[in-house]
Amino acid sequence: MDGAEFRRRGKEMIGYVADYLENIQERRVFPTVEPGYLHQLIPDHAPQEGEKWEDLFKDIERVIMPGVTHWNHPQFHAYFPSATSYPAICADILSDAIGCLGFTWASSPACTELEVVMMDWLAKLLSLPEQFLSGGKGGGVIQGSAGEATLVALLAARHKAVHDYRQTHPGVKDDEDVAVKLVAYCSDNAHVSAERAGLLGHVKIVKLPTDDNNSLRGDILQEAINKDKAMGHIPCFVCATLGTTNCCAFDNIKELGPICEKEGVWMHIDAAYAGSAFICPEYRYLLDGVEHAMSFDFNPHKWLLVNFDCSAMWLKDSSYLIDAFNVDAEFLKTGRNGIKKTMPDFRHWQLSFSRRFRSLKLWFVLRLYGVRALQENIRKHIALAREFEGLVVKDGRFEIVAEVIMGLVCFRMKGPNEPNKKLLELIIKDGRIHLVASKIRATYCIRFCVVANQTDSNDIKYAWSVIAELATRIINENRQ
Amino acid sequence: MDGAEFRRRGKEMIGYVADYLENIQERRVFPTVEPGYLHQLIPDHAPQEGEKWEDLFKDIERVIMPGVTHWNHPQFHAYFPSATSYPAICADILSDAIGCLGFTWASSPACTELEVVMMDWLAKLLSLPEQFLSGGKGGGVIQGSAGEATLVALLAARHKAVHDYRQTHPGVKDDEDVAVKLVAYCSDNAHVSAERAGLLGHVKIVKLPTDDNNSLRGDILQEAINKDKAMGHIPCFVCATLGTTNCCAFDNIKELGPICEKEGVWMHIDAAYAGSAFICPEYRYLLDGVEHAMSFDFNPHKWLLVNFDCSAMWLKDSSYLIDAFNVDAEFLKTGRNGIKKTMPDFRHWQLSFSRRFRSLKLWFVLRLYGVRALQENIRKHIALAREFEGLVVKDGRFEIVAEVIMGLVCFRMKGPNEPNKKLLELIIKDGRIHLVASKIRATYCIRFCVVANQTDSNDIKYAWSVIAELATRIINENRQ
């Protein structure tokens, strides 16, 4: 494909995806294909000679679309949102064409510098404390996912803890002698990625019980720290969540933070989903206590209209991270020397070495929407969730199982778990709407999240009518 | 931006990037900006109201382009290639619009299934042993980078080693008691990401010396393993490199492999750059010995015209990885049950949880180019590197410091390192071409890599004329 053909084909693709997104409600939100469907539709090896665009293009509808779960469908209410926006798609085209890798400043200065400024823009939108902004010891960086950010934070915390311990215990011979004593904490509602960070970073993660609002409280953490210290362990890390995946609960960071500071424990805040809402002044109070955190992360790729991947992470002091990750080779020293003081080399801030020009997406979205429109989008989603909550509450057969604070509603039919499992199975099989399950301790419930940009009040009413209809069917079946 | 505006703006962007790539040689390959240039050109906060497209669009030239190192410039000869192709850009537009996350099969079946088939296509192109294909215990997965693949492999190897040791030593109480004894190996030419994987995975990495061809040999590995075992350590992992970053050296996997098998050590092969060349039958011999590997990785995003990120990793037995990574929650069990046996849940195969629909890029590139054109591209690059090598050899002032096997030429002026450092500084300041340094043990040299799709014989001759001219200047200055 030469430039001339790309001008045609690229434009064709732009038209196709605009059509796709504009008419997505005409598709079935969740596919009916069976596992293994795709390999039957295409050859089992790559073609020797290049094929015609037309043949590939028509295969999008024949091969791909029948197997797509449509996250942008107005009746997709599963998981959390995965942002898709036109400005972000335009930015990605530019990023792909530039095709630079931003592992050092010199490898493409604009890639590093726009990221620094965009992370400052975002930090200001969230009213993050000054220490998280660039210019001093702190700063922001784009990670691939919130789980990656948790792992990065844990590794930095681990490095700091080993270093701190050896400073005060000069007799210790080996880092590993310290490392095996390390212990970290998260709530029993935390995302699986917190547990996984412990697994991968080889730090024991203790899941702590939460209160009636599914929130991790200070007294529980203090008790755990005291107990672990008494056993000779070294508490080093807390992953606090603002807006858990299972029920959008908020850990009490105003209580956890001072304890972490007192105990020399690194508090990381994972606000993967809810973090975007903090750009609205009326929700910013949920972030109070962030001043105690060593690191904070949320996903603009969830709820801020920036396409995946763009997870925004800030550190109060990046030196712990850089020290943990820094390994250098000759080819990286080329270009300009002595620039480390003024501009970060982001390869030391992340797990991978290479990185795409992802800040372009942030720049396009923040400028073309503007702050007000992004706030309106958050408010609209939360209002729709409240509307859905109202419909649930009005139906005496159902109950809400967790306070509705953001765009997520966790609900269930009153009584045992089993009929609820049946209800969800029926909803998925029915295929008019798509939802997934959740569990809050032993209570099985159904998650309803406002996800797509297009979802409106009519979609909410429709979704509820489907759920109520299928619930009636189950209740009638049980009676018989 | 609504659908109608996106149709206009998206097409404008397609035209812009086609112009950019077609006329890239008119730009300076390496920018002249100073660190901190960008924040002076844009406001220090996001706009309250959305801006006009026109204002953003003109800022691409005003703000971004002055700070871009142009990796697609025909005179860019630094690092290794970062692939950019029109078909991959088209695929990314589609991937962005679908916007699904493929953490489970149910989260978007096409995302998982196309990846399985594309990785099989690629495996067949490279004539990988049957065990690496899907259907049995093995299979392929797209990672973000080769460094990520190394870390993933190390973590799986670590898990396996601890498990194996505890099987044969039932008295061992704690995994950590085993883990601290683990040791891993790579050559002294390996990429910094191998060392970093050890650092992040908390396994001691030993860098082993290489032979006169910069290749890690079997006897050196065997000796190291014997020594470590005698000291009570547990050798668990070897990262062998095919095509090192510093000089494109090839470790002797035909010797290393049988030793690893005998010793129960996990051999991972990192062929990040050179791997793409193995689609050419005449270079496939370099991969002989891969049958001994537990895992293998190369980057289609380097030399196979698939845009970043697309690092292709295969495992002979994915269960070690899945066991090391598997942590599950209720919301992930939704959709279809019992599908694990037929289709992988790729979240267990990688560090992060969420993942983009990246296999579309592979599909578009493999079908629209076809195998033959991809082979021609590799052959063209290698021929151009040979042409450059010839020019170096003809000039008695210079020497080649490592055998030229792929598209990389490591060269230097004969004599001490210092004038070579000066030469590279001058080349970068001059700005007509762009190169970076390397080191082979204590020998400083300059790396010349054929990177851009557009680079042709005239560009090679031109690059050499610039280098020769600047070398003459340095030699004359030294004489004075």
C-alpha cells in the first residue's frame, strides 16, 4: 500500500468506523459465536502474495464483527467503560505515523515533553497536591493499565523498604533477607491486579476486611500492621482503592494515609475507574487524603474519553522508582547528556522499555472536548446510574447492595444467590443487554454500569424492562 | 466531535500523515530543540471549553513536529527499526473504534481468537516447532515489548523452579526459602531489559562472557551452572539473545539448549530485532535450536511492518505462566463457562490485565503485504547494510567491529575510543543523519542500522559521505 492508496483506504476505514459507531445499536451487544469459531473462517496460514484491500475489508464483517462484544453499544453495561472517542482515534493515527519510541528524551523529545505537560494538566484538573506535579521530585507518567501502575508502585515501595531497613539495620547482609519479611495490604474488595502485583513482585499481600460500606478503615490497617510488626514482618505497601471493581467502594484514605506516613508505609491509590470523576468539583472530596499517598493512578482510558491504553500515574518522589528500575546501556546515552535533571527518561518509570506517543491522545481529547464537556459526560453517566437505581428500588422484588456513588449499580433479587445467577445467565443468553456478575463477600449480585457514550435515559428504561421481564420469568418458573 | 465531523477530521488526519511520511526526508531527522522547549509553547492548563479542530491541527506543526526524532526518516539509522506501515495504521483505527478489552474470551471473542490464529500464522512463517502452536499445551500471545516478554518468561520460570524444587525437597516450608537461591543467566551483550527482568523479578542475573563472535557458548554456561550449583544456588533461567542490541550477535542456542534441558533450566530466546528475518528461509538456520527453548519472543513491531506495540511470544507449555499469574474474580467468570480448555484467557499470559485488539494489525499486515513482500523488505535492509559495510571497509581509516549478519553495522575509526565519541557527537550535531553509539566490552563503536522503509542505496551512500566528511574533519583537527 503506497501513500496514494493509503489516502483512499484510510479514508474508507474512517467512514467504516464512523458507520460502525453511529449504528452500533443495530448489532447484538454480545456475540452468539462458540469458542473456536474464527479459525474456521480464515485460512490456517498467511498468504504468500499480498491480497486485495477489498477482500480484507469485507472480512471485517464476515470474520471479526460476529465475534465482537460491543463495548460501545448503548446496551453494554458490563465491566467498566473502555473509552472510545473520535478525537482519540485521530490522535492515534498521528501517533502511529510518527512511530517514535520514547524511552529517552532524545529518542523523541516531543514524546516525553508533551507527556510531562499533559500529566500536569490532568493533575491540575484533579487538584492533586503540588508535590505530584513536574518540576520537583514528583511527576506523572502514562502507564498501560492500573494493574501495571500498582505493580510499578509496589516495586518502588519494595525498593524503598529494603533500602530504609538496611539504613537502620547496618548488620543486614543481603537485600533478600529483608525482602522475605515484607508485607503489603489491600482491602478484600480490591481488584485482582493488587493481589497479582504481590504475586509478581514477590511481596506477601494481606487482604483486610472492610466495613459495612465496603471501605477499608484505619483501625483495621493499624491492627494488621501492629500484628505483622510483632511477628517480625516489615509492612511496606498499602494499595487503597477509590471505586472498587466489584461494587465501587471507596477505602478511607483520610484514615489510612496518616497511619502509612507514621509507619513509613507506601500508600498507593488505585482509582482506576472513579478517578475521572474527580475532575468534577462535587466529587473531588472523594480524593481528600491523596496528600498522604506516595503514588496515585487512574485510567483516562476508562471514563475520560481517551482510548486504551492511557493509565495516568503520579509519584510524589520518582527517585525510588528510578533507582529500582535503572539499568543503562551505551546506546541510551547518545544524543544529549546531562538532561536528566530537566526532563525525565520515562523508561525508568515503567516496566517496559519502549513506549508509544500516548500523550497525543490526552492532548487531543482535553483540547477538543474541553474540561466542561468531560465533566458533563461524567455527570450524565452518574445521573443515568441513579435513574437505574431508582427503577431497581421501586421494584419490591429487588435490592441495591452497595451505595451508588458513581456510574455503577450493584443489585440483586432479594433472597438467595441461586436465582440471581439464573437471572444473569438468562440476561446474557437473551442478548438484548449485556451485564456481568459481582460478589460482595458471600453475596452474589449483578453489576450494571453505564458504559457507552451513547447510552441515554431510554436505554436505561429499556434495560430495566428487560431485567424485570426476565426476573418475572424466573420467579414464575420457580413457583411452578 | 460527532460522527459527521469525524468523517471530515479523520480524513484530514489521514491526508496529513500520508503527506508527513511521503515528504519526511525534507525534515531534519533529529530535532534541535532544547530540553523543556514544549511547555513554553502551550498553556499550562487544559481549556475549559472545547477548542476548534483547526487550532489543534495547526499546533501539530508548531508544537509537536519541532520536537520529533523522525524514526521513519530515510537518514535515521539509530536504535533498531520501529515499524510503521499504512496497513497497520488502518488496523489500529479499527481496533480503536471497536475499543474492546480482551482480558477474557467473553470480553470479546474475536480479540482472543484472531490473536490465536495470527500467532499460529506467524509461528508457521518462522517454522517454529509444533509444540509452540495452539491446540496443545503451547501457544502464542502478543506482549507489549520484548522486555515484557523476558520478564513474563522469568516469572514463569521462577514459578516452575520453585515448584520443581519443592516437589523433590518436601521438607522445604516456604517458597521464599527456595526463591532466594534462584539464579539466572544472560550474555554480557544482552539487552538491559534482561538485567532489569532479574531486578524486577528478584532473581539474581549473572552476565556471562561471550566468545570472539560475541556469542554465549555452551561451555561457559555449563561452567557457571556447575559453580552455582556447588554453592547451593538453583539455576532456573537463561535468556539467550538472537541479535543483540549492541552488535547483533547471536548466542549459540544449539549448545545452550541441550544444557538447559539437562539441567531443568528454562531457556527463553529474545530475538526482538532479528526474529523477523527468520521468515526468510536463508536466515532460518539462525533459529536452529529453538526446539530446546521453553519460550521465544520477537518483535513484529521492529522489522515486520506492524506498528508498536506487537511483541510476539510463544510458550511451549503455557500452564507454568497461567499458574504463576492466575488470580480470578467473579466478574471474570461471566459469559460462558468451561471455555478455558478450548480458548485461552490471555490475562493469565501477561503482566497487565487489560489488552487492546492488537492482532488486527498482524492480520492487516500479513494479508495486505503477503509473505513475499515482507521477505523482500528484510532482504533489502540486509543488502543495504552490506552495502554500507562495503563502504566502511573500503576506507582504510575505519574498521568493522562485529560481523554484519542483519541490518546493523557496528563500525569505528581505527585506534582509541575518544575520536569515535567526537565523531558521533559531530554527526548528531550536524543533523543530516542520525546514529547512536554502542559498546562491545571496552570498545566504543558507532551503530548504523537500516531502519526506515524508504531508505535506499542513495541514502546509504549519502550517509557514508557525511560520516567520511566529518571523520576527515576530526582527523584534521587532531593533526593540528
